[in-house]
Amino acid sequence: MALIPKNPTNDRAAQRRVAQEQVFLREVDDALREDDAARLLRRYGLTVGLVIVAALAGLAGWLVWNNHVESEVGRKGEAFTIALDQVEAGRWDPAKASLDTIVAQGGAGYAASARLVEGDVALDRKKPDDAARIFNAVAADTSAPQPYRDLAPLRAVSAKFDTTPPKQVIDRLKTLAVPGGPWFGSAGELVAVADLKLGRKAEAGALFAAMAKDPGVPASLRRRADQLAAELGANPAQHATDAAPALAQ
């Protein structure tokens, strides 16, 4: 049976019709989409616009505030650096004026730092009473960050250690003279010396031994504590964990 040959002209015409129909369908679909978008925009355009404006305003406000905060931090940091330079140069009066300004305008952290520096300046100027008063004020300031409030009593006791009753030294610093604590070295040494003044050699030896074994204590202080523990008959390896119970007594 012979095959009927295809007509190339008819095939091309059919392909053109299919292509035209596809183009027409796409145009209709696009028109419908545009019409839907137009209806949505007419219905919700104001709301969408307000949301976009509010979002942009919020972003702009955040950028402005963030820039303001960074600027303020930079300004306060620069003012504190100037005050420290004045202290180092021995220009006490300008330094005090700068530090007082930081206390008034610098925020809790900068204010506490400035007052601690003022206390150190008072010590350098042989005014331990003034220094202790300043340090005690920082310790009592509930708005100051806790690390500053922990350091302040240590500085206050150090300022007047020779004239402070040993029992008062122990009571004031025993919460800081704890193995593993950030102030264990400095506070522990003062408490141990206060124990010696009270004749409590065993307690002092145990505390020095614990300091000698604590890796958080500065190396030079650990060596000194080890020597003192040995002189008091305390074995650092044996008494490293005895310090906290001794302080509680």
C-alpha cells in the first residue's frame, strides 16, 4: 500500500497557527495579571504604601540612632583617654575636671571608671582617706556595673589597709578572696595578711597555698604565695581547697 506524502505547506501553516494561538494566550494571561494587579493596587495601594513608608522610616531612624550611639561612644572614649593622659602628665586639676565631666555625662560604666581613676589619683597624692571615700562610693553605687563594684572595696581596703582592723578587712573581702574568682589573688593576699595579724597562721597558710595553686592568680603572686605557704607550714597541694572553708569561719 503506498503512503500518502505529507504536504510541507500545510505543516508550516499549522505551526504558524499554533504559535499565534500561544502568543494570543500569553497576551490574554498578561492582561489578566495586569488587571488583577491594578485591582489589588486600587484596593490596597494606600495600605501597602504606608507599610513601605513606615518600614523605610524605621530603617532610617535605626541608622540615625546607631550612628548617634557610635558617635557618643567614640566621644566618651576620647574624653576618657584625654583624662588619662592628663593624669599621667601629673596635671591633676585639669584631670579632675575632665573626670568629673565624664562622671556627670559618661554613663554608668564610664562614670565608675572615672571615679576609680579619681581614687587612684587621690592615692598618688597621698590622700588615702579621700581615695577610700571615692572607692566606697563606687562600691555602694547600684547603677555601676558589678565588676566595678567588686573592685572598689578591694581598692578601698588597700588604700587604708595599715589602719583598718584585720577583722574588718576579712569581713569586707572574704567574698572576693575565693579560689577561681577574678580578684582572688589581690583579695586573698590582703585577707591572708589580716589572718596573720590576728594570729591565724593556719588560715593564712591555707589561703596562701590555695593562691599558689590557682592558675588565675598572676604568676608573680603565685610564687610569693607559695613561699609564704611553705614558711607557714602549708602544703599547696594539700591545702589548695581549704581556703574557702577557712574564710567562712
